[in-house]
Amino acid sequence: MWRYVKIPKAIALLAFLLPWMTVSCSNTKVAEANGWELVLGRIRPVMQAASEAPAHADKLNYYFVVAIGLIVIGLILSLMRKRMAAVVVATSLGALALIWAGAQQYTPQRLADAAKRGGEMNMDDVAASVIRVDWQIGYWVALGALAVAALLAFLAIRDPDTR
């Protein structure tokens, strides 16, 4: 089991390149982001022209930054001996929890509050109620891969025959 742990760890890292989130308002897609953009705090408007796109990042999502760090550390440790399996379980579960916590930064209410702060729009709770956040394939692949990595590392701890 131990030799396969690196595969889901690498998949979890690559999942940050896939689409992670779409934001829709009244069933109209208004914004989207992949995992790397969410790490940087960027959400791309769908209707905005490329020349009008903001050139700066909002703010880093530190939950995702630390999660990527844990995934990389776990991937490096998975290349070592089996005695690192307990740490790999911890890095996998820690990254999984941090990705979930980072995703909680993008609730409809928080997005409405950010839109209210960022412009002159008068967004209220009624407008926030029509905002919908859908988590896409990259988010689910990252969570699933980290769960599989934690399970494989745990099974490697329990299996005395693997190296």
C-alpha cells in the first residue's frame, strides 16, 4: 500500500489546476475559479472582458496555501520509508480539513459582502440569497484524493509486510 500513497497525493496537487468553483446569480453563471486562483484570492468574472479584468489579487486564502504546503510535504514524505506513514496520514487529513475550511470562505453571504465592499452596489440579504456557489470537479478530486492517500497510508501502517 505504501508505494501507492504518492499517486493520490500528486493527484490532489494537480487538482488545483482544475475548475473548483462557479458562482451563479439567479441561475446565471457570473464567476468561476480554479484551485490556484482561489489560493491567490481571485475569482474570474465570466462576462467581463479580458482587458477589464483586475490585475491584482484580492488576498491569499491562507487555508489553501497551508493545504498545498501539507500536500507537498506529504508527497515528499511518501517517497521515503514506510515509517513516515503516520505523518503522511496527518498531512493528508490536515490538508483535507484546510481545504474544507478554505472553501467556507466562499459562502454566498461572504461573496455578497465582498461585492458590497468592492463596489458601489447596494447588495442586501435578499440579493445574497440568489447567489449560489457550486463546487466543481477539482475541489471534489482534491478532497477524494487526500482521503484515499490518508487511507492508503493508514493501511501501510497496519500492514507489517510492506516496506
